[in-house]
Amino acid sequence: MSVEIIDFSVERKRPPRGSTILEVRDLHTQFDTEQGIVHAVAGVSFELKAGETLAIVGESGCGKTVTALSILGLLPHRQGRIAGGQILFHGEDLVPMTTKQLNTVRGDRIAMIFQDALTALNPVYRVGSQIAEMIRAHRDVTKQEAYERAVELLDLVGIPNAPRRAQDFVHQFSGGMRQRAMIAMAIALEPEILIADEPTTALDVTVQAQILDVVQEIGERMDMSIILITHDLGVVARIADRVMVMYAGRHIEAADTHDIYHAAKHPYTWGLLESMPRVDAETGKQLHQIGGAPPSLIDPPRGCRFAPRCAYVQPICETDYPEPQVVDGSSVVCHFAARPDWTADLDPTELRASLTREGGS
Amino acid sequence: MVRYTVRRIFITIPILLVMSVLTFMGARAVASPEAALRFNPRVRPEDIARYREQLGLDDSEFVQYTRWLGKFITGDLGNSLVARRPVGEMLAEALRNTMVLAIVALTVSLLIGVLIGIIAAVRQNSWFDYTTTGLSLLGIATPVFLVGLMLQLVLGVYLQRWLNTSEPIFYTAGMTSPGTQGFDLMDRLRHIALPATALAVQLIAVYSRYMRASLLEVLNSDYIRTARSKGISERRVLTKHGVRTALIPLTTQAAIDIGLLVGGLIITEVIFAWPGMGTLFLQALFDGDYVVILPWLMITAAAVFIANLIADLLYAVLDPRIRYA
């Protein structure tokens, strides 16, 4: 990585670190299927601050990827649509924008790294020219200049012998190389926001670490804000500043990374953390699992969506959806988050007992 | 790829040899060379016997086959039993005429079919999509002889009557008007219009369906989403990333189809009296002219092999994922 970065980014005033550059408000995204309308994202709100890395975590199908695709308007044309909410980028709403307007944002100011680079890159064009195409779409440069820049970028993300590899097709790359090429494309124009959708899922562990290093290093170097979508809590601990946990199309907890690992406030987050293998765990102890399966997103539960699987479930959970509340700096969507005894060590029977006591008094 | 090509050609040789045995046996079983003579009521049995001897028809099948094969390989195709013309010349002429018809019909069909396919895929489930889907099914289901006869009737006969012209706008038979000197493009076009349209009805139906399916698959792929995420125009996403990739299977299908059309236009050519391979074959079959039938079958078989080889090579050229070693 000895190559000097030629500045291809336009003179762009980066907002001061810590100011909000992206704000998603009450986002609703739906899909038409033969079984009915799937409410894949049902009221997600979050903020991304300049320079921070926000991790969105949750199990498969909880709406992480759909949230990301909604930001750039990349939902499948016919089936998917944003049914409500706002996506404010520097205060400007991306939701009502036409494709033409969105195209000035896509790639240039907000870029995306997709999960499986083998299918996410076009199989019939050379890797270098696919990167150059994106540069040419936003900058007034010649084909030659754009291509040279593409080679530099491939070198920057750690692809050896980049001038030659730029002429290869994606199927000639190894899994890690493909992901590096995807990253090279996404960072080509030094976007303000980089959305990485499970960038390491298809890779083996050692390569995963390398890819995350590349993302993190370049993110810092180019002063980008990163939205990292993952279900791997190990990855989160490694690079995220803040974490948003999603469940069944809704955010349920958002907090600083440290707080998520040490002072989580939502029973689902507790379950997630307990299901993570730990080096310091007792040997022979069975790994925790959250019983049951996520609810149907066609006909979701009326109250708290986690209620059917929650060990602490109370009658109110099944009827009322809890409002987000801020407790010790974390935003939590749970009726009981503000209770002083509300920690992962709380016994569900104790909760019941004390609730009865309080109700009686 | 050169090695692959050479190997493919070598594999073809034994297949063609086996084919030659089968066609020889088949042609000899079906076509009786002296049938043409028998139509003449004044032919005496001695004449037939002399004729059979001349052609060596009384030798064993094996001797006859090897004698024919030897001549065939050295390019000596002999003279037609009925037309008394060199068979090589007759086949070359018929092949040329058929290729003209096939290539015109194929080119037009590809252009129209691809266009319909693209629009139908981009506007999936629109009225255009449903209408063209219905028409395609109708086109595929309608036999070519029906389409041909309807065209002759409507665009040939009725049209002339309505316009009250001295000669038809579109001719219903032949390749040129009798007595035409040299190459008259308008005359040629007015002759080829109807047979090419009859063929195109089916080909457009097939190609538009094929293109629609191929493009829909491409448009639903991840790399189209990536292309959109790059901020390039929707038009460029569709043409450069969508259509370009979706055309690959269609191109190879068209290459295969050319091979099939060499021997596959019998009905169309007969209906429109087009002096091509199909007309030649049918005439030779009626005449029992096995001297024509045998090389005809070999050529049409070889055309299919060659076209398939070209299709495979084309695939490797167009799709970098495919490499033959």
C-alpha cells in the first residue's frame, strides 16, 4: 500500500466529526410476494454521525440489508418499495428522489459493498473497467485516466500485481481478492458514506480479518462514515463505534459498542451475546440459543415483535408495541428497559414476582 | 481453443461416417432409382435391367456403399438421374438460395425478436408483455404452412385485388420474375418478402421469448444491482450490463438455428416455390434420385455440426467465464 492516493474526490467540505450526516426516520419498506405484503422494515430510525462506524446487527431476514438497499433506492423494482419514512442525507430526503437525482448520490457520495462479490460484479467485464466505469460516471476524466485510477485503487486495497489483475474477470479472482475489488470500486470516489453489507460473510476467517482491516484503514484514511451490516458480533466488537440491533424489521436497541457488550438493555441483545462462543467460557457448557424462530413479516405480532420468544414476556408485551426510550445513553425498545434491576442476570420469575408486588402496592 | 476446435472436428468425422451408412441404407430403402423409368409406359424390362447394371444396383450393398463413399469423399457427386445435371452444381445453387432466405429471415427475426424481448422484460407484466406473450404462443403454435398460405392469400392475392394493380405487390412464388436480367433488388425483395415473413413469424416468436427470459434473469442478478449502486444511468445499466449479457445465449441459439435451417425449410420452400434445398430434396425424393438425396443428407447433417461448433466457439468468445481447452 505504498501508492500515493491521487485525489479524485471533488473539493468537498466534510462535515465536522460527530455531526449527523444521515438520518433515517421511521423507515417502512415492503415487498409484494405471492403470500402477501412482507413488511421487511417496519419503522426503523437511526442516525449516522460523520466519521463513525455504525454496525447494524441481527439475524438473517431481520431487515438489515433491506434497510441499506432502501437508503440508495436499490430495492427490486417491481416488488419492493419504501412505504413511508424519511432518509435524510445532509438534511435532504432521498426517498422521493428520482433515479436521476439518486444517481448523483449513488457511488459518488454513498457507496456500497455487497455481500457476494462473485455475483455482485459483472462476469463479462474486466474488473478494472468496472471500477473505471463508476469513476467515469461521476468525474470528467478520460477512459485512460479512469482506468489508471482503477489500477491504483486495486493496488491500494492490497491486490498484488494490480496492473495485470485489473484485466482479469471476476471469476479469475479468489474470494478475498473479489471482495477487495468490490471495496476498491466502492471507495473509488471517496464517498462520505460506505455501506458494507456483510462484506466478510463468504470468506474464511483469516481473509475476513484482512478485509475488515482494509475497510477500517481506508475508512479512516478517507474520513468516511461506515455502515457495517453483519450478524457477526465478533466483527462488531472489532471495528464498530456504535451498534444498532434489529429484530423482525425493527430496531430494538442502539448504543455505543462498549455498552452493547457490557450493559445491553434488551432481552434479544442478551440472547445474541450469550449465543456467541467465548474463549473464557466454561468448557463443556452448551452454547445458549434463542428458542423459537423470528415471526412472520407478513402478519407480524401486534405488540413487541420479540414477545413470542422473550423469557421475560408480560401481558403488556403482547398488546402494546414499546416506544423507544433512552436509558443511560442507549436507545432501547422494551417496556422494562428503565427498571433498575433490568440486566441479563435478572431471573424471569423474579421479574414476575416484583411486577406483582409493584402492581399490588 | 484451436486444440478444442481441431478435436471437435475430428470427433465429427466418425459421426458423419456412421451417418453416411444410415443415410445410404435409408435412401436406398426409400428411393427406387428405376421408379422414374417406370412412369414411362413404353419402357421394356430389358431397359430397366440395363439401367440397373449401369448404376451398379445389382452389386452388394457394401460394394455400392464403398463405391459411393469413395466418390463422395473425392468430391465426385455424379450426375442427377433425372435432371442429368452435375449434382454438385445443383446442390451449390440450392444451398445458396436457401441461405439467402434463411439469413434474411433470421436477421429480421433477431432484430424484431430482441427488441420485443427487451421491452417485454423491462416492462414485465405490462399489457405489452402480456400481448406479445400471447402472440408468441400463437406464432409458435401456428404451423408454417398455414402462415405461408395465409400470407399468399392476404398479402399476395387479396392485396393485389384491393389495390387493383396489374401485378402483385408481393409475389407468391419463385425467387425472381421469369425473364429478369441480372440482379434486380426490388424484384428480389418482392419475392423474398412473403417466404421470409412466414419463417420470421415463428422465429420472432421464439427469439422474443428467449430474449425476455434471458434479460429477466440478468436484470434480477446481483451485478445489475451493483451497477445501479454505481450511479450510472438506468439506460446504461440496461444496455451495457443487461442486454449485452442477455444476448450471449441468444447469439449462440441463432448460430445453431442457421445450421438447422439449411435442411429445415422444406415446407416453406415448397409453398413459395423457392428453388432451395427443401425443394430440391422433395423433388429428388419423388424422383427416387438417390444420387441427389445422399449428398443432400450429408450436407445438411454437416451444417448442423458446423453450426453447433460455431455456436460453442462463439459462446467462448462472448462469455469470458467459458474457456475450452
